[in-house]
Amino acid sequence: MEIANRYNDINSLTGNLEGGNMKTTMETQLILTGDVVISFGFYDAGSGRVGLTNKDQCYVTVTKNQSTWMGSLASQNSPAAQKPFSRFVLAAPHDDGMNTKQNADAVINGLDADKLWKMNDNVPELQWFKNLLPSMILLHILPNIVYGIAITQKDTISGMLALGARRPAYLMPLFKDISGLEDKLYFQHACIPGLAHDLFLEQITAFLETHSAEIVTVHIRWAGVVGECRRPTAQELDADMSKALAKSSGQLRCGLSSCLNQPIDKLRNSGQRLICIVEGDKYDSWTQDAYSTLTAGPIIDRFKSMDTKGQEGHDLTMLQCQATSQSIPEVLIYSVFAANAATSCLSETKEMLDQETLPWIKNNVLGQLKAEKPIVVKNDFIDGATVDVVAIGLSNARLAM
């Protein structure tokens, strides 16, 4: 019995993508049918320059709907539910609010040459094109650049939660003088706006209202944001949170980082099932040098360098699977000039690196990172393997300890 069908037509002589129903990344949103979640992606390869592959890539994961996985692993009043929340391994979409181009397009459509160069001053990657192209041509290809450096997810927030993701992250305010967007908080990557923060919280609280055993952690940070971007105040963050909670039944409360060490059932009974960490201290695998790569080796070397002693004194332990290949100038430039909607270098490294990073985490984390701290596994274009095989599988093992 067929439950889903996706295809692309690729010319066997030229390698060109000529048709199909997953030609763009936004056409590869996960499919939720019955109790099954199908996550998939496609990369339309070019000629294989600057280290990128010349072979088209496609990945597919098929898992069960994981909307209730925390309740299944640690059911109410069970011995597992008396363990601290920190036993969970949380799957985290990398910049999950960057799952839409709607607000980015609103900024791009409002740009002229003067505003473009103001934006250029704050987006380092744009400067690589400044001496190559006149401003009007740069404006024309800007959507391809934005796609290549900023769009790191493709599924809706509700879809990611059904897949099993439990640790969304990152919001930044937008510097509003070059956009026509409403003046409020947005997710942001490289000065490109994504989903509005208030809408993001509303979708999470709606999910938690109907899944009473689940707990979601939100990590708000603005490291690396340019100085022109005003940081949100505590009052603004509280206002968005209060607005979202007001739409719930009244049983849902926001918890702070101290909740990470509380027993799972205690959090459920108190209603603190939306944990919000502002900034926070993380033990992170990411470094600019290691992650500016097209191969998994430097990233796995970073994983290997981490240990239990290093976890101490930090709120979270972060294992990042996604490369920042867009930070390699020749890679981004080639991807942009060769671009159609499925040629992001982020898609190329997604398919290639996951085959090595995810098995390493699955096979080594329990023996290497033993502190009583939540472990976060972060990835671009979050998928069933990251969530089901790695995060949920490791959570099950840690809860049994």
C-alpha cells in the first residue's frame, strides 16, 4: 500500500533537474500520515567544484509519530519519571525558526541599493559578492544567497514536534530600518529574519496543551548578532511568553534553567513543561574552524575532544552535527551562481555528514559524556534519524541508568 509519493526527473545525460515534486527544499516538508512520519530531502548537485559532490543526493527517514515519546519513555509515576529531566537527550533543530522565507522575502523586496549596502555591512557573506557584481545584479540573486546562508530548516514547528524535536533555539530581534516587517522579535540567522517569536511560542504551547506528558525546552541566545540588532529586553521576552501561555487552559507554566535538574514528574505536576533558558552556559562542540568544512572528520574530532569533566559547570552539552559550509567563501559563491531552489550547500553537507556524525554519537556518547546534564543533538533540516535513532534511543538508555 502506497502512503506517499515524491519524485524528481533528472536528465541522465546532462544531470539537470527537469521536473518533479521535490525540486525545492520547501517541497520536501515532512509527511505525517497516520502514525508514520516521513522526513526527506534532496540536493541538486552541480559539476562538483570546490569540494562539493557532482552527484545528486536524496535521503529518507521513516519513523513513527513521536509526539508522545517522553510520555512513553517516562510515563507518569513510573521509576523513569522520577529521574531528573537532564537524563533526556534532546533533538534540536539548528535555528528552527529559520524554516520560512516569508519574512526574509519581505526584507529583500524592500531593499534598494543603499539599503543593500547597509545590509552588506552586517552580513559578512554578502561582502564576498560585493566586488564581483553590480548592486542591481546582486539584488537579483540575493534570494539565492539568503537561501544558502540562512534557511536551515524546512518543516513547520508542529511538524518538528511530531517528529520528536524537543529543544528549539535561537531568536534575535531584527534591525527594522531596512525592513517593512512589524516591529517585534524574530528568529534570525545572519541578519535574515525567520519566524516571529510570538507565533513560534503559540505553536509550542498549542502542542503542549494536547500532549500533557511532553516537555519542551526553548533556548534563547543572541551570540554573534551584529551590534545594530537591538537585543530583546526581559520585559519583551516575558510579554511574548505571557501572551502564548494566556491562550492555554491555565495549567501550563514556564520554567527556568533550574528545571533541568528537577524530576520529570515534578515538572509535569507543577505544569512547568515549557522550560525557557535565556543565554545559558553550554559545553559546545562547535568552533568556527572545525565546522567550516565539507567533511565529517573535523566535527567528529570535536566530539572526541569532549569529556565528562568538560560538562561540569555548564547547563547543557551541545553536539552539533551540521557543518557551516556556507562560511567557506568559494563554496557559497559557487552554490549561489549554480543555484536553483535545491542547491544549498547546507543540503549537500546534510546528506553526507549525517552518515558519519549520527552513528558516532549513537555509539560513543553514553561512555564519553556521563555528567548529569541534558545532552542536545543539533542538526540542520531535522530528521527522523537524528530524533528517533539517536536522541530518543540515547534517552531511553540514560533513563535506565
